[in-house]
Amino acid sequence: MSEDEDSLMHGVVAPRRPELTYGEITAVGVRTLMEAVDANYSSTFFDLGSGFGRAVLQVALETLVAASVGIELDEHRNDVAQSVQRRLNNMATNVMSPEDAARVANCVRFVHGDLLHADCSLATIIYFPSLLFGEQLMDAASRKFDGLPNVRWVMSLKMLPRYRTFTLRGSVQVEMTWSQCPVYLYERLPYFPLCRNMARFDCFVS
């Protein structure tokens, strides 16, 4: 990222009133995760609980992902994210090449909706900020992830209660606004198509 692009990120995405912001991943934390899963031009990043959209916009600016998508249940937060996206698009042409500005504008999308019902079929990398999610949501989301055909990585703040088509590769300490926090990295098994055919077996991992 160039110096101008870095200034753009901080000017548009950084909160003006940090004390009013709910806890979330920092810019350093996002970079740590993107390096861990090797996000590249073939990746499609989904943030399932995207809040004000900072991680989604940062991934679009700092990586070459094909798409960066945020799903947020709270309508106000999603509206703010879309407003910031429009500001970013207007400012980007002043500090980025026309090609890069167009790429960022085209790859970002914010969706107001329930992560359990949102279309995540194109996702290859999922960030799941699940720290405050209850057992039922964790269970339903875990089942959803198993059924998504293109996902290669799921990054979750809490351990998934069950999974058939992933393996836990470990965790990384990631900077959050409140402290360092472990994020658990689940990688899709290479024999994923076989796992789908084995759905009748109770092979949950807990």
C-alpha cells in the first residue's frame, strides 16, 4: 500500500470517536489474518458481522482479492458502511490509479441481512467475529460453513462447535481494539467432495 493509500484508509475508515465504537479487529489484525490465509486475486473475502465495514474496505484496499463482502444484521451499521464506501470511491481517484480505484469500487459490497440466510456461496475466505455469538448461532453457522462449496478458510473468534469438511489448523494472536485475541483458523479438507457424500454419518467434531 502506498503512503497516499494508507492516508486514505485512515482518513475514511478510522473512527472519529473511538470511545463510541464497539470492539472490533484493528487494521494490524486484518493484515495478520490476510497473511495467514494468503489472500490473493483468486480469493473472495466475506466478513460475517461486518459492522461499519472497516475490515471489508481494508481488505479491498490492501489485497488483490476478487471481492470483499460484508454481511451485517444491524441496519444502521450497514448504512454507515455503505456511506463510507461511497466516500472512499470518491476519494480513491485522487490517490490511486484509475485501474486500482475501479477495482476497489467494483469489488466491495455491503449487505444488510442475517448471516445465516445471506448468500455466501462465492466466499473463499470467511471472517467470523463470533466472540459474543450464542450456542445456537454458532451451531447453525458451523453447519452453513460445511455446506458452502468454495470456502477454503474460516477464521473465527470462537472455536466452531462442529465441522465435517474443515480441519483446525491452529490459532493466531490478532490485535483487536480491546486487546490481543486468538482467532481460530479452519482450513477446508482436500477431500471435501467426499465429505459431502458422507453427510449421513455423525462425524461431528466438538
